[in-house]
Amino acid sequence: MYGWEANERLLGKAFNGRWNDVVLATKFAVVRGPKGEFLGLNCKPDYIRQACDKSLQNLGTDAIDLYYMHRKDPDVEIEEIVGVLADLVKKGKVKHIGLSEVDAETLRRAHAVHPIAALQSEFSLWSREPEKELFDLCHELGITFVAYSPLGRGFLTGAFTSRADFEAGDFRLGNPRFTEDAIAQNIQFVQAIDGIAQRKGASKAQVALAWILGRNDEIAAIPGTRKIHRLEENLGAFQVELDAADLAAIEELSPSETVGERY
């Protein structure tokens, strides 16, 4: 979905004839103009069908393994949205349905129409809202929770200690959590995992990811990166084991609240 169709076409070239080797996920709902400008949300039935067909065309494949609703259109009921997706499953164009950033009530209503395979929402050491209701509901309904921005948009890696660390034009400079005051206070989250990282010979990113992966058996994390060595570093999180003492230390040292809204 990202790149406004360009990335789908790129993946279509990369995995031509190899789609059985991967799990393919893409999204619909966020509408962009030709220059990437935000045009709003659209979850109307006709648009969903058109968006699905366009993605299949861009990717050069017959079916999408996991098709996400990126955000809910407030003008369309979730039952109608999932009903259309269920029809795409029947037609073989979609194998599994995913939702993103919905609350527990909406998730339960959606699952009553057709099984929801995955819920993607922001979750990390400094974004723990899903713990309140969504984790229990995902466990109850057998839904995988997919944590996006698991490294706090890079902040939990320790790479950013002031606004001067960002390149000009970086979108994070407009994010409430990345004001100078917010950074100065939120740095405590990084400090909470730094000692553990040093003791285990791991990076802070690996500890932050291991903390997520250890929450339960029904959670996945999708850290973004542009560099192969960072991808390899992130995969190393699977080798980091946090025991009860480590988890208790992280809880004790982490602030009770994060300074700044997520968006």
C-alpha cells in the first residue's frame, strides 16, 4: 500500500513466480492523490472491491494472503466493510482478513461477521494502550496481534536524543513525542532497557523487540528499516531472552506515562 501503488508494483517484480514463498499483506482505505496527498478514508463496498483488484494487478498475483483495512471509514459500519471482505474471501481474491487501529467493540463486531486473522495496531514500550482490552480479546477470538512501530519510530533504539539528530523534513519532527521537551522526558524509556542490553550483549532495539515478542504467543512485530544490517539486528531479537527479573526491571524503570500523543 505504501508508495501509493509503486511499492506493490516493486514487490510484484521481486516476487514474480515466488508468491508461495512469502505471506503477502497489503491494505486499503487510505486514499491518496497522484502526488501522495491525503484525500481521506474510503471503505465503501465499491471502493474496497476496486482497491483489491488494483492491488492484485499491481502485485501480479491471484490472491492476497492478508488484506487489511488500514483505518475505519467513519461513514461505513464495520459489518458492511467485513461483509465485502468476506465476499472477496469467497471469490478467492483474499485469503485472510485483517483490521488496523480499531477498538475492542469494533473488533468483536467484525469477527462476528467473518473471522479476523490479524489486528495491526501500534504497540511498544512507550505505546501500551492495546494491553487494556485488545490483548485479552485477541486471545479469546484467536486473532494475531501485529505490533507496528515496535521501536517507537526508532526512538527506543537510542539513536535519537535530540531534534538535531533528525534530517530536515523528517516526519517525526512534527510528531508530539519528538519535541525537545518530550524527548528529554521520554528518554527514560531508552534508559530502562539500556542496562539490560549491555548485560546481555544485545542492542537496545533487540531488547525492545524481545520485550514485545515475549508478551504472549499471539503477537508479531513489524519493525521498519531501510538497511540490511538493521534487519539482521532486528532478527537477533529472537535470540534475546528476558527473564522475570529483566521484565520487572523494565517495568520499574519505565515512566508511567509517555509525553506526547502518538500522532
